[in-house]
Amino acid sequence: MVHWEILGEDRVLLADPALIALAAREVAVNAVEALPAGGGDVRLTAESGPQGGVVVIEDNGKGIPEEERQFVMDPFYTTKSVGVGMGLTRAQRAMQEQGGSIALDSGPEGVR
């Protein structure tokens, strides 16, 4: 199940909508693919803060082992049997082109 939540007041975000959509899509697809076979949850939350907009995409998948976390944004890094490992790399580059960033927090209960 996917949950969307927008917090706070409406704000104007000065960014390329196509690049924002690309980044959100790549991270959300990655989150959905991390869910257990029996299902799980992905939550997308957007809010404005003092430094600008923040979108949090979290899932309750298995999480990313600590020894792999340093590689997940690298081109062609994947642990999947299908795919080339470019999704999170593309998302990161899309955000960097706009002065933004992606941060990963993965605990034993999944990505946060």
C-alpha cells in the first residue's frame, strides 16, 4: 500500500518538475521493490522546511545492510537479479542538478 501525505502550507517550489518527478519515481520504485513478497507499505511525505522542500520516501522493507549502504548511489551497483543499478544514481543526479540532495537512512526495520 502506498500512502501520500502533504504537511504544512502550500509552497511554491522553484525546481524542474520533470527532474523532481524522476527522482521521486526512482526512489519510490526502489522502495516498492524492497517490500517483502507478502506486501508492505511505502509512505511518501512532503513538507516545507527552513532550507526548502523535503520529500521523505520510506518503506518497511528489509532495509539495506550497513556494508552495502556506501554503494547504493553508485552507477551500476545492484543486488537485484534484474536491472542495471542506475535508478538511485539517476535520482541523485536529478536532485544535484537542482542544488538538492538525497540522504539514505536504513535501519533494521527498513528505509527511513
